[in-house]
Amino acid sequence: MKTLKIDIVSDIACPWCAIGYARLEKAMATLAEEMAFTIEWHAFELNPDATADGEPILQALSRKYGRSTAEMQAAQTDMMGIAEDLGLNFTRMQERYTRNTFDAHRLLKWAAEQGRQTDLEQAFFEAYFGHAADISDPEVLIEWVQAIGLDGAEAQSILASDDYAEVVRADEATYQQAGVSAVPAFIVNQQYMISGAQEPDTLVQAFREIAEESAK
């Protein structure tokens, strides 16, 4: 059975990243008897300036895209419907604030060493979009680490240090230099990049084509 390696460049604060992964799960399920997949998540920060942390999301998006708050609210409502259809909890996404996610990315690198990176990524999505949690707050991060059964004391120790900081920065630099300027981005077998939260059927077709090409 062919195995595809998928590197996902993502930010916890990116709703399309959560939607993109849910769609990817559907594509992988469709292809379960044809190929296997390995997943690794890589850091991207939509809000890298920690001093800009804590602005109401609709206000921040309105300013960023030059559209009215009402237009941004309508767009967010549409996204909530897409998420709900995929089984994601986006209940409070319009109540969230802009958050710096650097510390969350550090914990994701730690979780990867324990084979729990995807679980923690999904937990952080749930925290931010489902609960409007402050995912820049160490106590909040530890709460969600513990929610999936990882060691809260170890997470607390990491957050109190600079552990994994250089790993995250190197990760970000690598993918920026590779041309990733928006997320989600899916890099398949370190060669083919699929940008955006593509529909499951689109991903299925792309993966089949990549597997065929790789077999030549």
C-alpha cells in the first residue's frame, strides 16, 4: 500500500485550517483501502505580533480586509455552517479575539514527540472556535493539554521555558522560504503543494494522481 506523507502548514487561529483538516479526514477515509497517510503539522502565525493580541475578531477582520463588520459577520456565519456540517464546533467563533499562537505551537511540537500532535491541534481548534478561549494564555493551553490526557505539569514547564521556541521559528522560516504565505497548505511527499481548504473529492483526486506519479 502506498503511503503519502502530508505536511500541514497551519495556525490554530485559522478557521479554514480546521475545516481543511476535517475535509482531509474525509478524503483519507475514502482512500483508506488504497493508501496510508502520515501527518505532521507545521507552524504558521496569523497574528505574530504579541502586542496586537486581544482585539475583537470581527473588528480585526473588518480592518484587515477593508470590509464592514456586518460583511465579516456574514462571512463568519457562512463558515460556521460549513464547520457544523463537518462536525466541528465553531459555536463561539464570532466571540473570539485575535490571539498570538506561538506558545501553542511550541506545545504542538512537544505533543508530536508523543504521537499526539493532531489530537492537540484539534483540541486547540475546539478551544478557540468552540469556546472563544484565550489560546495565548498558558493556563488555558494547559487545560486543553490535560483534556486530551497529556501531562499538564510538563506542559507548564515547557511554557515557563524557551523549549521548542527555536524549533517553531525554524519551522516557520522553512515554509515561508518555500513560498507558503497563506494557510492551510498541504505539502504532499515534500513535493506537491495543495493550497486552501479543498473539498474532499478534490483531495481524493489529487492524492490518487500523486500516488500514480510517485509510482512511475
